[in-house]
Amino acid sequence: MVTTAGLLGAGMGLFVQLYSNGVRKLPLMRHPWEHVLAMGLGSAFGNAVVKWEDHLQVQLDKLIEDAKTSNNKRYLGTMRAVED
């Protein structure tokens, strides 16, 4: 997944640079190093998004587990008191 995100980000970086040059009516490959820079930044951004999604999933799983534990303690505790 990280490779896909990196390649997709690099492609988007290249597209943004080509689009920018096209809108300004400049030659599309005016400064090739700008294209390489845009591809690198796009790749880094794509990888950062994947890491961020993984981090959020871990946090969400932890919050759900804490909520389940909290709810079980709350409801099982009241049910035991009623049964006794």
C-alpha cells in the first residue's frame, strides 16, 4: 500500500507541475528539476497520509476497546447488584 501511495503521490506531483506550467503557458518541461521536486513532495505526502490513516485506526481501535470495557463494567456492575 505504501508503494502505491508513493507512486500515486509522485504522479500527482508531476501532474500539478505540468498543469501549473500549462496554465501559465510555459513549456511543460521548462525546469525539469521542479518536476522531480514536485514528484518527491507528492510521494512524501502520499506516504504521510498512509501513516496517518494507520495511526488513526490504532487510536480508534483503542478508543473502541476502552469504551467496551467501560460499558461492560458499568452495565455488568449494575446487573450484579440487581441480581443479589
